[in-house]
Amino acid sequence: PLAPPESTLNLLRESLPTADDSGLDDAMKKLSLSEGGPDSDEDAIEVLSYVASLASALASQSDFDPAVWSESLAPYLSSLPRFGTDDGSVKKSEEAVEKFREACERATVGDGDETEDEEDAFGGEELTNIRFSLAYGGKILLHQTKLRLRRGHIYALVGQNGVGKTTLMTAINNGKLEGWPTHLRTHYVDSGSNVDPVYEARHVFQNLVKESGRSEEDCKAMLDTLKFTDVMRDGTIGELSGGWQMKLRLAEAVLIDADILLLDEPTNHLDFKTVDWLVQYLSSLKDTTVLIVSHDTAFLQNVCTDVIHYEKRDAWGPHRKLVHYAGKMSEFVKKQPQAKHYFELATTELKFTFPNPGRLEGVRSSTQKFLEMDNVDFRYPGNDKNTLTGVCLKMSLSSRIVVLGANGAGKTTLVRMIVGDSLPTNEGKSKLFIHHNLRVAYVSQHAFFHVEQHMEDAPASYIQWRFKEGYDKEKIESQAFQISEEEQKAIDDFGLEAIWSRRLRGGVLEYEVKKRNVPEKDNRYYSKGELLSMGFIGLLRQADEKIASKEAGLDLRPCTTTEIQRHLDDFGLEKEFGTYGKIRGLSGGQKVKLVLGAAMWNCPHLLVLDEPTNYLDREALGALSQALNEWGGAVLMISHNKEFYGSVCKEEWDVRDGIVIVKGESSEREMKAVARKKKFDKELDADQVKEKAGGNLNTDGDKYKEATTNFWGQTMAKKELRNYEKAKKKGDVPLMRKVLQIPMGKVMPGFEVLGDGKTVPN
């Protein structure tokens, strides 16, 4: 006979009907040879051993499909005398197999994830009842977990960032989930975080008709319901704002009428009216099952009938399982009090730490304006109507502002003008003042697009690529900073080789221009107005960005993996993901942390956030709110989440019908933008280590100040900074004066310790 695992054989014996239950006559019972069982002869033992071996093989493959077990095992058990020879023998053997299967399943995966409240709300046809495991890359996300869905239920899929919610929905949509019924029609509405140029190039109406398979009349009626204009309907998807693109994806989902609707962050970018429409639509569904991932807890509370929660328990080992709870989110929290953070904008362990912005030249208080707009209009080329009209605004380091308005009202247009991506169309009749050294971090709706060009890189490697040159390479290469062919021709015709430095003289910005084949000593300064009149728009933007980066100390900050990971730690992205993981493996929330961390690398004065609540869980939102309130820079955000923006912003800019209405006022805050230049600990080379150990010739080196500009107010080049640092360490005063270009007989303000060059300083 075969020798199956003893535990499996025992489970089989326990699952078989006893002699008293078998209905056998006394003569048959007398055939029992041992243990009181009628099947204890040698043939019966061999059958039981073989069945137990088959069961052990199925269990090792995590295959607990009732049909497979019945088909594989029942024919052998039905041959045993204890099941009799009448017509009911097959049914009795199938019942025994099912009892045996359940026992093996409990023994293999445990029954701790079973919930008993599933029928408390209402029933419905069972669409799927499967057990599966799910992994992403080399990481196990779910292990031998159960998923049971019923028709007409709306399930909230709840868990922290990074547990694999989107991965699960993608696996379901692609039919990659083991055991998933192939006859079910599913439709996946993604969050819109991944920018697809091919998709965005498609025609709105034609794409909807094609993808939904419905008539043009039905598609037009749906778009009319969602208030799509003729211009939107006839344009491309990429021309729509984030909110309208989400509306289009939802329109397609409604028209397809699937068995199971998978919604990943469906309220992202949506205004309040569209969210209300979505709530009403989902609540009206009777035959469609919906699975939703969303960080909008109020939305989930309004629509969901059940909660499926990612949980870890000691009995399950290191891996998570899905646990089902009947009822709304509030009922779920009553059963799992530790999950109350889903309703609270607070953080317990997670903390974000933003670097303070540093000094902004000429700005001496947190209420002194660094940006002002007066009577500004903006109109897109080809349009006969202004998108924005008569805008009058101002911003300071104390500003905490939210931009409100319906989808397509012009919120993003306003923000793009503030960050310098566009200019007023009524120049000469309006005023737009933006401080020349203002550093801006712009986390836009499409921020993921840039990150996802580096999918195979680690987050630390991405930041290293972006900032290793001492400025933001990604920003310099963006469309807003590009030098056009016409501008390049003007540069070549002028003979301009490079812009070397910038100074402020008499309230006018002047740029030092190096021309080709002209000695450095003959460099000439031109005003900003002169250079702009020559058409050097992109070149000046690039120069201003690089100079602002130097002011932040980016040219001195070590761009090492250690320094970058230390920075990412301040944004909750642990070493496992920041240094050793790949961007491809990050969840939506983790990508937001990376995007935030990268944006704050240059210590900006203004942080612009376009829908920051998308993709972040409640705890991360609490950490972000706390960090923004502690930070010393200005905040401008577009958000539809009143709970979040209300915790940070005291001033509202309401954009409607092309007009910006200002409500409230940002209160004065502590002035934290005071440092001239950020200092960083450098990794020492061998000679420096030796010098530090006892070879430093400068016994009182601390008496000499750091320097960033020379005697003439020009920003020093990297090579000059290095030479000055070496001279400073050696106490070489003549060399320091030479690097700083201090004329003989002159004393440089702030550097009196270097003397006038004629007498030896004390």
C-alpha cells in the first residue's frame, strides 16, 4: 500500500461515515477486521491510502476547488462497502469528499480569515468564491486568501499604501487571478496616474463609441449627462483636464454594463457635483457588483455595502489575507477599532519632514510678497474667449491657499502661470511679478509621467539622475524650458556662448553674457528686458533656474545614495523601497512620496500641489497636513477634499467663469526662510581624512567665513568655491582674496578678517 501523510489519512478517516451511520446490515458490519470500521480489510486500506495521497497532492498545489476534489476522489470512495451499492452511494461519497476537502483546507491554510457576518446585510447570487495567492515581483502580497463576491454588492477594498490593492484589481481585470470565473465580464476604471500618450491622442467621442460598443446616440446622451461640451467631445483625450478624463473613463464604464466594475480611485480630480452623480449612479445598481479602491472615506461610507480589508494576524505568519466585513465603513470600524484612522486626518507613526526653504533675497518677513498679479488675462491660442480675466493676486511665504472651482474652470491654467510656465496674454496692460530667485516645487496631476520614465531604476537613482548636475535636470528638459529653433537661431546670430552670472543693480536684473571668441574680461552685462527683446526666453528661464538652484546649495549638496535615502526617509519611503526597490514596484501612494521627496530636494520657497489627496491613505494625508503646517514655505494647492485643505489652507481662490474670487486671508507665520546657503556634510577623501586627523595647517580655520559670491557680487563657480575652501582650510589669506577678486587696498564687507591686502591681518 501507499504511504500518504498520516495527518491526511487521519482527516480522511474522520470524514467517512461511521458504521452506525452507513446504513449497512449486520452481516456487512461483521466484515470489520479492526478499529470498528467495515472497510479495514487490506483492499479498503489501499483505497484510503490512495485517496489520501491524491488529496495531499491537491493540497500542496493549493487547489481546493470542490469540483476537482469530487471528480478526483469520489469514484474511489464510492467503491468502499460502507457506502453501499444503492443509488445513494455516489451522493454519500461526494458528501464525504466535501467534508474531507474542507478539513484539508482548514489544516492547510487555517480558517482564521472566515467571517460569519457575510449574510447580515443581504444575499445575492454568488459570483465568485475562490482561494488564491498573489505576488508582485518577488514579494508575496496575499497568501492563500479567500475572495467571495455577490451580485449587487458594493465592496470597499481597504488597506494601507503598498499592500497591493491596485495589483489585485489589475490581476482580476487581466484574468490572471487563479480560479477567477472566466464567464464574468469585468471592467476596470484606472486612477489615471499613468500617462499614456497613445491613449491621450485618441478622439474623445470615437474612442467612447469603440470601447463601449454602444451606439453613437447612447454615447452622446451619456456625455451630455456629464456636461461635455461640443469642443470637448470633438477633441482628443489629452486635451481634457484630469477631472474630465476621469469622467470619460466613468462614462465608458457605465455604458459597458459589466458584471463586476473595478474602480481605482474613481473620485480623483472630480468636482463635488460629479462625485454626487457617481454616488447616485452606484447606489442605483442592482445587478452589478462593484469593487472600489479609494482614499475618500466619506465617498466609501456613502456607497459601500461591504468592506474587504487587508489584514495581518499572528496565526497567519508573515503574509496578509483578505477579511470580509458586512456593512458600511462605520460598521467596519466598530468591529476593528484600530482601523479608525480611516476616518481621522491624523498620523500616529508616519511623519514627513520638509526642508526649510532658505533665504529669499530681499524678503525679510513671511508676509512680504514674492508674487503679484494685477489685471492679468490669459487666453489659449486659437480661442476667442479668455480662460482667465482680470486676475489680481499676491503671495508670500505665509500663504496657505487652496484653488477651488469646477473641472475645466481654469485652476491648472492659473497655477501654470504662477509657476512661470506661461505668460499673460495682455502683457503691457497687466503686472506679473515673480521673484527672480523663487524656487518652486510643482507636483502636478501628471507628475507620475516623469517618474515612470525610470521604471527600472531605484527611487534614489532617479533623484541622483535628476539633480547630480547641481540643478533640476527634469525641469530644464521640460517643455516650458525648451529653447525653440527660432530662439536658437537668434542665439547663434548674436554669438552668445553662455550666461555666466546674474546681478541686481538699481532694481534691474542684469545677466553676464559670454560671447563666442571674446575674452572673459570683455564679458558684458545685459538687462533682462534687453535679452527678452532679443527672444532669449528659454535661455533666461534655464539660467534663472540654475542660479536659484545654486542659491539652494544644490551644487554643494552630495548626490550620494546615502544622502538621498536620508532625504527619502523624511517622506516615509523606507530603504527597502528607496534604495533597493525599483520604481516599477512602488504603489500609487509610494510614488506620491517619491514625487514629493524629489520636488523638495531643492528646498523650494513655494510648494504647488495639484490634487495631493489622490493615492495617499489617511495616515499619509495626516502626515502631509502636519508637515505643511510646520513648514516655512508657501503652499498652493488644488484639491476637492475639504477635510484636507481645510486643515492647511486659510485662504481660498475660487475660479469661476474666468474670474478669480479671493476668500479668507493667510495669517502671518514664523519666518523660517533665513539661511543664506544650505550646508551639507561632505564625504572626505583620503587626504582630507589625514588632514582632519592632525594635518590641518589652519589652527583657527573657523574664523574665516563661507563664501558664495565674490567682491563684485557675482555668484562663484564650482571651481572657485573649491579653491576658496582649500585656501580657507590652509589659512591662505592672499589666495582667498584672489579667489574672491578683492582689489588691492580694498576690504570686502563681511570679510574684514581678510584685510586690505597691504597689511598682514591679525
